[in-house]
Amino acid sequence: MGTGGKRFLPSGKKRRTISLIKYGTLAAVLGISITTLVHFSPEDLSTVLSLQYFTAFGAMLLGVNVGYYAFLLILAYLCYRPRRTCSNAELPSCTVIVPAYNEGRAVLNALDSVLACDYPAEKLNILALDDGSEDDTWSWIQLAASRAGGRITAIRLEKNGGKRRALYEGIRRSTAEVIVTVDSDSVVAPDALRILNSPFCDPKVAGVAGNIRTLNLDDGILPRMMDVNFVFGFEIMRSAQSVLGSVFCTPGALSAYRREALLPVLDRWVDQTFLGAPAGIAEDRALATFLLEEEQRIVFQRNAIAYTKLPADYRTTCGMLLRWGRGDVRETCSMYRFAFRKLNWFQLGIQLNLLVHTIWIFVPFLLLPLTIGAAIAAPVEFLQAMVLGLVAWSSIPALVYCTRRGNSEAVFAYTFAFYKLFFLFWLAPYCLISVRNSGWMTRGRSNRRRHSASRRKLPSANRPAA
């Protein structure tokens, strides 16, 4: 997936700007909290509480979210443990599939990182697929293959068919026990493959989700904010889901699947439609959905890490979040076809997560008119309550990030909360009304600029023939 972002500022100036935003956010949060607490009197509280419909609905949502988050935190911190790392003899044979479309030099970095992994060479095969790229991606794949000693098989698909189709081709060509997917704009840690594939020593495990972190933290404030968001989404939510064996999404940047579990669902997955149109997005979430429908267990390996490049500009960030949001809506709806067929601990985990995800998706439509009404009826008191609530709620991901990473970047949880409130508020409702759209939306001008730069850096001997 292409998610490049332009570096608008020199690195030194950019670092100073990021520091200014970080400490400015901290000062603003402290100032807002103190001011609001000092001036928010019992009378103000009674004014807000007098808006009965708003407060009743808000209290219900707050109760559901607090209960759900407490459940996640208990499972993630007290019950979750990564599976033990296997020896060379125990590890399964593995094919790593790296699909690429207009990625330029980034695909070389991805392939080199896979080659450098600590995994038995005789059990590892790498398929690099150029999905009909229009730039120099194929030349970079060839360069990687030429110096890999036969460990990389380069495949060029003449026509771009989308990431789902490219993965399908790779899976069909593989004969290994385990299929691993790595995005072409990501790099994996040296021990990632060994750790990722270790859970397959348990015959009940059909899929394993890796842990995704941000590669381009120096590209601006947006990647840093998203990195804090990732820690909660991956290291808490997926840790909790892993305890129940029902991780909802196996990220394309780093995930593994037992091949024999994939084959029965593969054709349905590649030909999946939504509202009559081909489902060209959310292939990772969809693959997990098909496996869960077959009652296959999917777990999370927190210490199997891949670093992926995130957008650094507003437009591309919105495109990425829209794609993720639409995929979430689609697969959440799809899961209702099987989630309530049985009642056992495995299904109970799916059912609980599914119901809360459904609330998150559809509540914005219900909450919007009540919010507008409350803001009109008591604007000052409503604003004070909203800001204080936002600061309090953002403290959860901030605390999680601080305990996991132990650094001051946790303050960006608050930055992202306010950024989302003012600039991304429209995404959730728009995802619903445009859910049929399968556009990728992050392959635009920023990609073309990046690919032009990669062509300038490519050695002449490796450029595509005219």
C-alpha cells in the first residue's frame, strides 16, 4: 500500500516543531483540566444533567465503553502472554508474500528485511509480486532477487488486479505450511518471522497477527499521533482478543496463516462482494472474518514486530482512515451471518467485540442530533463537559502508551483526540454513507512524487527497459 508523505520542513526545524506541539499539548491539557475543574460548578453540572435525553444516552454509551475498556485492559494486562518462541526444528515451512504496486525503492527495503530474518533458510521462501506497477517497482524486485541467492522468487503480474488478487496468486503458488504477508512499504524486525510463526506449534491456531509500529516517525506530527493510537489498537485490543482466540483483523503489514486453513475459504475471499460490487479493500480484515466463520483460532504475537510507513499529510491520512473505516463497517456487518449461531466461550468473545464495534460504527448518527441540541441548550456548560470528558478519555491510550513504551510521546494521545474532534469528525458518518466505495485512496500525487524520486535514485543498469 502506498502511503508516502512529503517532508515539508527541514529535519531540524521539523523536530523543533514536533517538540513544540508535544509540550504545547501538555500545557494545554493541564490548563484546560485545571480551568474546567475550577469553573465547572455543581450548577453547571445540573444544567448539563437537565438535558435528559442527551445525558441518558451519553451515560449509556459511557457505561458500555468503560465496561468494555476495563474488560480489554484486564485481559491484555493480566491474561495475555505471547506464545513461546519455537526452535528451528519446531518451526513450520514458510512462504512470505510481498505484493507491491507502485512502491518504488520501498519494496527493496521490505524484501531485504525479510531476508535478514532469523529463520531457517531451508524452511523459508519469499514471493515478491509486482501487481502491474507503472513505475520502477519491478526493477527493484529484480535487484533484490538477484542478490538473494535464489531465496526470492520474483513474479510480475502484467495487469494490476489489486492486493487481494495478488495475494491470492501468491498463496496458490505456495506449498509451504504457513503463509506470511508483508506489505511492500514495511520492514520487519530480525526476529519477527520466528516469533510470528511459533504459535503454529499449536494445531488449533490458524492465523497470527503481528504487531505494527510506525516506521516514519520523523515525517511529521501525524505519524507520531497514529503511533500512539496503534499501541492501544494493537497491544491492548488485539492482546485481549487473542486471549479468546478471536483476533478480528490480521494486518497486511505482518500476519501469518496456516495454509490448510486458508484453502477452503480462499476462493470465497478473493471473489467477495459487498452490495453487489467487488470488495477491493479490507482484504486483511476479511480474511480473518472468513477464518473465524470456520471457527478457526486467530492469535496475536505482541513481540513479532513490523514497521510500516504511515501518511504524513491530512489528505492521505483521511484516505487511509476512510479505507479502514469502510472495511470495518463491511466486515462488522458480515460477521453477523455467523457470530450468533452458537454460544460458547469462543463465540462469546466474537459476540461481545462485535456488539461494541457495531455501537462504535452506528452511534455517531444517533449522537449527532443530541449533541447539537445540547450545545444549543447549554453551550458553555456543554463545552466544558465535553472538553473535560475528552481529556479524561484520552488519558486511557496515553497511560497505555506510557506503560508500554515509557516515554513522553504519550502526550500525543491528547493531540490526536483534539485533532480527531476538529478535523476527522466527519469520517465515521461518511464511512457509513459511502461504504460501497472500494477505492484505495492513498495512491495519488504523493505516490507519484515518491516514485519519481525513486527513479532518480535507481542505478541505470537496473532501470526498466524502454
